[in-house]
Amino acid sequence: MNPEKKIPLLISILALSLIIILAIPTITQPISNLINQPARPYDPTATYTGSDLLILAPRVMFTGGESAITIAATDKGLPVEQSISFMLVDAAGVATTLTSGSTGQSGHAVATFDVPDLEQGTYTLVAQPAGSNATFNGSVRIANSSALFLETDKPIYKPGQTIHGRILSLNNNLIPVSGQCTIEISDAKGIKIFKETLDTNEYGVASIDMPLASEVNLGTWKVKAEMGQSQTQLDLRVEKYVLPKFQVDVTTPRDWFLVDDPITGTVDANYFFGKQVEGRVSVVASRYVGVWEEYATYEVDLEDGSAEFELPEAGWVAGTYGAGGMGSLTLNISVKDTGNHTETTTKLLKITESPVVLQIIPESRLVKPGMPFNILVVTETPDGEPLEQEVEIELEFMDTNYNYQTQSSTVTTSNGVALAEFQAPEDVRSANIHASSGDASHSMNLGAVYSPSGSFLHLVQDGGGIPEVGDTISFNVYSTNPGTVYYDIMAGGRTVFSATSSERNISLTVTPQMSPKAEVVAYIINPNSEVSADTLPFDVIMEAPVDLYVSFDKDEVEPGGDVSVNFDAGSRSMIGYSIVDESVFALSEGRLNLQQVFNELEQRFMEPQAEAHPQYWTPVPMGAQDIIEEAGLQVLKSPNLDVPEQVHEPELEGGMGKGGFFGDVMVVEEAMDAAAPMEDAVPSATQTPVQAEPDSGLAEVERVRQFFPETWVWEPELLTDDSGRAEVDLSAPDSITTWVIF
């Protein structure tokens, strides 16, 4: 064979992102190592003289994880030492010791403990002071703490292929959980065809491989994993499909258009082996008007793999709550090449009346009578770019007699943000905020805090921005009365930091336990024994605890050629990775990563879990008890301490307070932000005849190409050495394509 006529077949190897790394040492320390006021040893000989006890305990505890209870003991406003024991009692009266400790002379302490491995359910929490038969009771729900994550190597399979899957189990401290996990797979008709019980290893990982038969029920299959009381499930498709032959990309000048703007953009199409596609483009535009409505089409030929399009303006759309009041428009693009093979893609666009998106973010969702009240104003384009705008804000306070007091302010945003400062009246019951900037506007209504004695506490974060682990975060504290401020930091469903302050400023170092989201819960015992409280959430940035570096000994390789992959995680780790054909990767770009883990843990362990919906009525004032409970805590207290609760007033005429409705009127529809449905059928392959080169003769067969996988490598449990390094030697498949490792 003439070497000059030899055409090398190249495969690009792309390093993307690691699915997840679990490393030793673990991500976080036990919270008992971080609490600055830990409980002193319990003294069983101590006596209880009737001092005032205020105990904050979690409403939910997770087995296998850590938790904490905060104790404050005072006598006539002064701290006193008090020993207390805690236990959980089930419905049958069986008691389980939880923890015990003493506040010491500071009168404040945090008792940390590992949650016992009890059956999931509701238990009575009993706190008993030493030397007394008196008890303080609450209710605790015991839940399984394992957060399960399930993934497969691909989102779609053909009959005869093998489903590769992996389970990851973590607790609320991001520590792997070892145990038995059951995997079940059901086909498109709900018939259970696979069940296996696996043991997760020390990294909380277990994997499965299930070959598919050549004849199976096609459609959506379900993979379910259970571990104790925890469950997770994912859907995958089993179809007789062909892989995409080329990639279709759609770009528009921006991701939003004004309602009277023409819709313009560019379509690019390239084969996965790098060549540009020649063919024809069809663009179908659909706008959401309560239902998806097709309103315009456009066709054009590709030139050098690219084509521009222009569609008429949307004209009108239905705004949706999920899109912040903006409308939605979808572009369904199909490209047919000269071999009559078609690939499709979809792009979702925002349609808005104004080029300015205005947001108002109050520093607290509750107004405190007589306290400062600040509002963060944000102006940006519909795709999130900051804008400098002048914004007018009107804040209307309503008092207990339904009289109104209006305060106004005009601010100019810098880099898209500005702070508007107000002072709440002494007898405020609710507040209505309205902000406007040109055609853009935003309104919301807020409730107020209730206190029978007019005693309030208010938190304000000192400085802006999102802190990183290791930074110092500060909060200013405003209170009606002087006194010691007790504060807890709640994250992951438990107290991760607790302290007191005699000053009106709280400063602390941000720890990994506070990521990705935490909440400061502050409270004060007023001279009249009434408790005032406030909470303030904050986000925390934490870099991944382990850095992964992936390198290859070559960037390109011929089919059947040798290539080595080198991993360096910095410390002994278990790495999960796969290498797939980029055309398969194009079917689903969403993969499990550390951010998804944080999001899942936040959903699972942050209490309460709530959804935000627009309100059209005057909110009912909330007391300190409600504020604390919404932070996921409960209050156990002495009888002479008063922790005010929400005021439940009889419904007023017409179901609303005087003054009518508040807030924006928005209609919430299901599936608003979903793109217009595409045809469900998968395009079939089209054979294109290849003409032989004249007088070329027969080519010499050097190697028969026969290995054409979609998943080249699936390795869910690659264990590194003690230094975190691993090297894998591979032989490249025969597919002429780009391979992606992730």
C-alpha cells in the first residue's frame, strides 16, 4: 500500500469533568470539633432550682449523621450552670439515651451527638434537668440520612446492549454510607426484570451491569435503588435507535427578545468526525399562549455548514411565574444532509416587554416594627447581565388598624445592584413593596413579626457577597431591649455552630459544614421573659475538597492504537469515569457532579422545605416560635418564658384585609418552561453509496475494524494509590469520532 495515500483515522480524546470523587480524608470534620461552646460534663448530683431553660432542638434527626441541641439557662436574666440529660421515647415507652451535658457557668452550651440507629418515625424528645423530676418534652422525627444518587453510563440503550449503573450513598455530612442497597429495573410495561442486593463499599459506591435481551419491551424503563428508608429512581429509554451523525448548534444574539423584535439566529451543523454538513435547515417557531402555538417557519440551505435565519416577532405570549413573568418561545430546528439524514435540536428563548428585569430582595421576609428595613434592588437584562438603572421604590406599611403609611426612595443601581433603606413604623402589620424602572416593575407583600410586648430582634448581614469557606462573616443585630444574643448556625439539618454575644455584632469563621447554604438563628431573652428571634439565610462557596487532574499520553490516536489515561486526585480516592462516543454524550449532557450532590443534600436535610408562591392577601404576623420552627428547630422552655406564636385572626370580609389584594397577579401553569414537544420518533439511518476511486485497486487489509462501541470504558470504582494516582492503559475503538471522558 502506498503510504502517501494512507489516510490516518483520528480520535480526539477530550477531558471533561469527573462525575464525583470520594476521598480520604473526608470532606468535613465532626461538628463536635467545631462548636466553640460545647457542653461540659453532666453532673448527676446537681440540683435544679427552677432556673429559666430555653432549649433549641432539631425537629428532624437523621440516623447515621450528627446533630446538636442548644441549651440556655438563666436566672433573673443572669447565666447559671445547669446539667440536663436528653432521651428519645418511642410510642411503646422505650427510651433511648441521646446525650447529656452541662452549660457550665456561662449558662450556654451545645450538646453534640451521633443520632442513634432507630426505626424511622416520630419520637418524644425528653429533656430532664439533673436533680429534678421536671421534664421538658418535644417531638422529633427520626429519618434515614442516606442520600442516594443513581446514574447509568448512557440515557438510552438498544436491545442487546448492557446497562451499566452506579449507586452513591452519602449522609448529611458528605460522608459515604456503607450498607446494603437493592437495585430494581422495570421495563416499559412495568414488568420487573432485574433485582439485586449490593453492598456499598467504604466509599458508599456499588455498581451493576445488566445485559439486555435482543427482544425487549421498548420505551421508558425505570431503575430504582433503595437503601433503608432512602429511595431514588431514574428513567432511561430502550429503543432501536441510531446515533446522531452530526451535531446541530443554534446561536442567537441573546437568549431573549422583545415581544416586537424579529427572531434571528444562526444554525451550524458539523459531523462528529469534523466535516461540515451540507443540506437544508428548517426552523419552526412556537410561542406559549397558554398552550404551545406554532406561529412561524423558515427554511434555508446550509453553506459551509452554516445558515442564518430570521422569523417574525412573537407578537404576544403568556407570561409565566416560573420565568419571572416573561413569556417563552421555542425554536425547533431540523437539519437534513445530502444523504437525507435528519438531526434535530430545540432552543428555548425568553420573550419580554422590557429590556430590563427588575427584582426587589428584602433583607428579611418579615418586617420588624420599629426596626431598620433594607431592600436590595437588582436590575439586569433578561439574560442576567447587570444594568445601571434609576429605580423608584414605594413601601406602603399597614398598621394594626389598617391605616397606611407610605415611604418612597429613588436609587440608581451600580453594576446592577443598589440598597434602599427604610424604617418600619412601630405598629406595622404588613408591608407592600412596589418598584419601577421604565416599563419594568416588581411588587411583593410581606408580613410582620408579632410580639405582645413590642420586643423585636433584627439581623442584617454586614457587607455583601457570598463568603467562601475560611472567610469571616458578620451580622449586625438590632433589638428593642438590651441583653445577651444567643445564635446558632443551622446547616444540613443540624446546628454546626453556636455562641453568644453581648455586643450587637455577630462574627464567625465560615466552615465547610455551612456549605452550600446555612441559616443564622438568633434569639434574645428580654427582661420581661419574652423571647425575640430572627433568622437570616446565607450561601457559602466551598471549592471541591479534592482536585482531579486527567492527562493523556497523546491527543489523537488511530483506531486500535494504544493510549494511556493518567489520574491524579492528590490523595487516596475512588474515581468513577466513563468514556463515550460524543454522539451519545450529545443525547444527554447532564451528569452527576458535586453541585448536584450539594443540591440534593440541601433538599433532603434543610428544614423546612418550602415552595415560594405569590400571595394575594395580607400575611398573618408571625411570632418568635414560628420563626424558630421555620428554621427547622423546636423550642423546649420553662413555663415562665414566653415565646410568641403566630396570631390567627378571624377571616375578614371577602377573605382579605382592608385595602384589597397585594402583590403581582401571576398565573402558575404546569410545564411552562418546558420546550415545545418534538416528534418522539428517532430518525432512521440512511445508507449513502460510496464511489470507488478509479484505478485504485484493492486496498491491503492491515486490520479489520470491528470494535464500534458507544461506551468505550465504564469504570465506576477505580481506586487510586495512596498518593491519589492511577494509570489506565487502553486500546482505542474503531469508531471515527470524538470520544469524551467524564
